[in-house]
Amino acid sequence: MKNVLHSSSSAVPSAISLLLLAVAAAIGLVDCLWAEKAGFMVASHAYAVLAAISGICWLAGWFYEAHRPEPRLAAMLTGTGFLVAFTAGASVLNAMLLTVAGPRVDWLFARADIAMGFDWPAMMRLAAGHPAPMAVLRLVYMVLVPEIALAVLVLGTLRGAAPVYRFCLAIAAGAMICIAIWTAFPAFGAMSVYHLDPATAARLNVPVDGAYGEMLVRMLREGPGLIAPNMKGLIGFPSYHAVLALLLMWYFRSLHGFRWIIWGLNGLVVLATPIAGGHHMIDVLAGVPVTFLAIAIARWVHGLGVGRDGMASAQAMECLEAGQRA
């Protein structure tokens, strides 16, 4: 009777899936240990719900990867689970880093803007006088996060698993680069430096305004208080909103049916970032090198994962062939 060695690879997640899980779990573990040791107040119920959603997505992705192979669907589910968990964990870490961040340097970036000829208060007064374009900029700025979720589905459906994984890795790499720079040189944006007159502020009705900037400055001084999910974020420099918009433009560059839509929409996001997001112009410009560094890191890490998966597949095939010859 022949001894056939069955490959176990069909029941094991890929290296990329395990890497994404490990990254999200590591950040979550750091968050939990630091919160417990330092006594941070965390909205644990809200984050537990996000963790449950992430876990369901990851388990479904594992099922469609390992037991009922559908790589595209597996990538979309795994990528969604990762983005939910990573975004939640990174936001908690970012808030706790307020307590160890360096001195605020918004004044330096405001001077850099002036040196480049960029007058943020004048731009905001001009925007306040054009309500229709302002409404469009507010909208595109606020829908960026849902756009990321939709992008995972579109990339998986039209391009396959690999672009989804690289996109998720680039989002994570960009976030960690921005967080690291911000921790050393914290800045919250032009809206934390300048005070617009009440009439102008009322006409703008932006999601990130001077009151939010004052709150962030107070948090840097006094601590984060209750840490809860917050879509507005803390980081001024480099602008993570700009990084996300540029990443979308990069990963959709070869999808001809969507490219011009994505480029147009996210070009508006970049334009809206100093206005609706209250950023310095230099915050947006700094997002460009961060984006390309994140893309390079994602490509490198994904290559390592693909290499490991390829080695595992080859070893499994050798075992199977050896068993058939026995």
C-alpha cells in the first residue's frame, strides 16, 4: 500500500494573511498593555465591536483561502478585517502617544507655508465666499474612508488578490510612517494656529475647525482623556488624508474604467485637505514622499510573503510526489 503524504497547505493561511493578522494583533497587544499600565481610559466596548467585526472578516477570509479556495474573495475579506483592526489599533496608539510626543512645531510649518507664499487664512476667507465648491470639498474629504473600503472590493474583483494585499500593506506602512514622524514632531494643522473670524468660520462649516484644533492642543498638554473611535484623527504633519488619496490614485492607475474617476475624486481630496482638513500646505506636500515610501515597503513585504508561500507550495508538491512514488 502506498503511503501518500497529503499537503497541509490547504488548511493553512498564506504568509500574507498571517502577516496582516500579526501586525494588527501586535498593535492591539501594545495598546492593551500600555493602557493597562498607564491607566488610560479607553472606550473598550466600541473597540471590542470593531475587533469582533475584524475577526469575523478574517475567519471568513481564511475559510475562502484555505478550505474553499477563492483567492479574490479571501483577499477582500482578509483585507477588510485587517483595515478595521489596524485602523482601530493605530488610532488608540496614536492617542496614547500624545503623552510622549515631542514639542509642538505647528509654528514651524506655518512659517514654511508663508515662505512658499501660501496664506491659509486668506484661502479660507476665499473658500467661505463660494459655498457650492466648498460643499463639494467637504463631501469628498469626508467620504475618503468609505472610499478605502470600496476600493478593497473593486481591486479584489477586477485585479485579484495581490493588489488588495499590497494596498492594505501600503495603508498600514503610510500610517506608521506618519505616526512616527508626528510623535517626534507633533503638529495639528493650520486650524490650530490661526483663528478665523466667527462669520467666516460659520460660512465654512468644515469638519475639522478651529475648535477641534484647540482641543488637540489641549490634549497634547493634558493627555488624551477618553480614547474612543474618531474619524477626524490627530496627525497634522504629514497629512495622512493626503497619503490615502495618493495611494488610491496609485493603485487604481491601471484600472482604465475607474482611473479617471478615482484620480479626479482624490485630486479633489488633496485640494480639500488644507481647507476641509485645516492642514498646512506643507502637510500635504510631505504626504508625497510618505506615499511612495509606503508603496515601496508594501511591495517589498508582499514580495517576501509571496516568496514564502511559493516555497511552501513547492515543498508540499515535493512531498506529494514523493508519496506517490512510494
